[in-house]
Amino acid sequence: MITTKQIEELALHQALMVVFVNVGEEGWPDDPMEFLERARDEDGFESNDEMVPWQPFEYYDAHSLCDEVHTFATTFEQVINEALILDRG
């Protein structure tokens, strides 16, 4: 049986793929949400890692990107849970 943690991880990964072009490629941060939150919260944040947004999101700041990822992840979690409920009847 799939766990809540697995659903959350799957939903987050899919959300990151919707917003960013280079998910999983060289230079992708080990913890992308921590990276985004630091970019959002720390003045002058610098890193050798890089998260490249898809064109619709290319002008978003770190705060907006973080919000978009959370929104997509929450939506995907809801859809997965609804599908599991339907499957279990």
C-alpha cells in the first residue's frame, strides 16, 4: 500500500517537473524546496546549483515559484488520494 509520505514525494516531484525545466539534471539541488526557500528568504543567496523555470514561470521570483510548486503539489496529492479512493471503491 502506498504511504502518505510516498504520495507527498510523488506529488512534489511532479509539481517541480511542471514548474522547472531541469529537474534531476546536473546542477539540480539535492533539496529543491530548501533551495527555493533559501532563495526566497535570504538576501544575496548564491549557489552553484540551479533551478530553471519553464517559460510561463521564467519571470517569477523565488517566492512566487515556491507558491506555485506548493499549489501544484497540493493539487496532485488531492488527485492521487481521490484516485486511490475510487480504486478501493
